[in-house]
Amino acid sequence: METTMKDDAHLKRERQKRKLKVIFAVAMGIVPIATFFLPYVNYTFKDSTFVLSAYQILTSPGIRFQGYLISIPLLSKIAVLCGAVLALTGGALLLLKKPGLAGTGFVLSAATPLIVLMTSSSIQTAVTSLGVSNIIISYQWPFLLTLILGLAAGVLAIWTKGGEKLAESIFRIFACVSVGSVVIITVYMIVSGAPAIAEIGLGNFLFGTEWEPKSGVYGILPLILSSIAGTVGAVIIGVPIGILTAVFLSETAPKWVASVVRPAVQLLAGIPSVVYGFFGMLIIVPAIRSMFPGQTIGDSLLAVILILAIMVLPTIVSVSETSLRAVPVSYREASLALGTTPVKTIFKVTVPAAKSGILAGVILGVGRAIGETMAVIMVAGNVVQMPSILGTVRLMTTGIVIEMSYSSGLHRQALFAIGLVLFVFIMIVNIAFTYISRKGVQMERD
């Protein structure tokens, strides 16, 4: 009897705790809606300050400055509206005893201020095109309140189902962060770069051979081809060296040799890009100039390829070695027992078994080669022209960095469009490598 009474009291306390969690979650989720009409963001352009609430962001056509109407991005309007709707929906779902969906609604509402933050760059670009460089964009406490309370409300809503469910949901949320980041970056790049491509023309932009911002000519074919040539050249040189080094470290190197080579390779990964650039500028460029006198100034596509080939090595070696070491010893023993030589065992058994991991290392190396900027700036020469092995070139990444500081208007938007093209290029490379890897694994299973 006494045990039953204790159990009843315990259940009663749990119900009371759950009710409190529900009340606090609903309050936290809905409180930001009460701040919908309070100062949300401050825009300071030169000596003029504009304070907008979330309601004004939603309903106002734009900000009038120096006789011009600077429109508020449509994505910002959608974000503040969705923030309010999702918060209300989360509160209603929680009262209807659907904490999982309610928590999702609250978390999504908390993410909407970040979208407003990202889209503010288009306002900054529009003001910069008017010749104003003193631009300050600051966010007020309702902005932070929406973010913090939305996350807290989501956690409390899911917590009403118990601690285990909360832990599972937190794991799921963090697992979705990477996917959400890719989606947000993709949307941001499209919103930032698509208008310039639409104004210039897709064909003129991608296949134009001249880049003259002062004349309003924006053709990036030389930049695209230079980036592809530099990446492909670095892969042709760096991948075989990296894979063979990984094979040496994991299969044939004596322990004392591996203890020297492995830290040296790992040290390459920690060297800053600017140091690689100095090395290329002081060693590789003069070497190329002396090897081809009168044919090149040294700053060239060849220098870019060599410096990128060195930079991708630590990634490829580290990932490939780890994959090779993960191959079961029984594979090697079975191959040797059949009379196969150690070298054939390595290339016919061990390397194919570690193929997916090696390919992952190659993908990471290619990603670094495509996205490298600082070292490339210092050895490429940075002249926009069709690529030749001994000629100066400008890659897409260096084009963005060199001109972003003084660009404005369509010129600035065109640089964002280059970033969009680079982003699509990297996505295509990653998808292609992933497809090849999966197809290889499927063929092995069949």
C-alpha cells in the first residue's frame, strides 16, 4: 500500500514537471512574437541610421537613402514571417501533445534570424554601389531573443517526452546541422550570385573570354579553365605521390623511418597557406624562370600546379594511410598464402580494399586545391587570360579575393556569381567522386 502511494506521488510529480516544461516551452517560443514590433536591426549608412522592427522588415518596401530606395531582400521578409508562424505552430502542437513536431517548429523558428543576418549582405552591396563605404549593420536584443528562446523552447518541448528522447533528438539535430549548413550556404550563394548572371547573361558570363569590370564586360571562361587546369595538374602530380607515400608508411616502411616521415607529412598540413606562397614565390617561381629563360616570368600555371600538388599531399597521405591500416590483416595473409608476392598483395588486395577511403582522401585534397587562394595569389601572376602552362593566370578564388575590396554594384555581384560557379563546380566534383566510389563498392559486392 505504501509503495503504491509512493508511485502515485512520483507520477503526480512527473506530471507537474511535464506541465511546467510545457508552460515554459510555450512561453519561450511565443515571447519573441511579442517583440515583433520592437527594434530588430539597425542600419547605419554614413551619417544616417535606420532602425527597423521585424514587422517593418516584413511590410516595408525598403529603406530610402539619398533619394534611392534600397529594397529589403525577399528572403528576409520570408524569414521573419516564418519565424512568427513556426513559433505559434510549435506552441499549438505542444498543447496538442505533439512535442516532437513542436520542438522542430521552435528550432526552425530560432534559425530564421540567421537567414536575416545572411541576406543583409545584399543591402550592404546596394549601399556600396552608391559610393558609401561606412556601413554598420547591428542587431538588437529581439534578434538574439528569437534565437536563444527558440532553441530553449525546442529543447524543453522535446524534454517533455523524457530524457532519453531529448538525447536522441539532440543527436539528430546536430546530425542535421551539416545538411542544414549546406542548404543555407546553397541558398545564400544562389540569392547572391544569380541576379548578376541573369543581368550579364549566362552564356556571356560563363563563356566570355574578357574580364573588364570598368567596361562592363564580365566573362570568366579564362578563370574557369585556369582553375580546372590547376586542379587537374595538382591531382595528376599529387595523388600518385600521396597514395604511394601512404602505401610506404602503412605497408613497407621500417618503424624508425615511419616515425620520421609521418610527422613530416603531418607538419605539412599545419603550415599556413601564406608560407606555402612564400616558398613558391622564392623557390618555385625563380626555378621555373631559370629553367625556361625568355619564355616565362616564373609566375605561371606551372607554379600553381606545383604548389597545389604539395599542399594536397598531407590530406591524401593521412586519409589513405588510415584506410590502408584499416584493411584486415587476414586479407594480406590469405593473399600471401596463395603464393602472391608482397608487392602484388599491396596493389591487388590491400589498395582495392581501401579504395573508398583513399578516394575520400582524394576528394578532400581536390577540395583544398580548388579552394586555395593565398598561396595561389603569390605564384599565379593574376592576369586574366586563357591558361597556358608557362603563362600567368588568374583562378576563380584569386579573382574574388583581389577585386572584392574595391568592387561595387554589378561588379560586386559578378564576384558573388563567380563564387556561385565555384560552389557548383565543387559540388559537381564531390558528387562525381561519391558516385564513382559507390559504383565501385557495388561492383565489388556483385
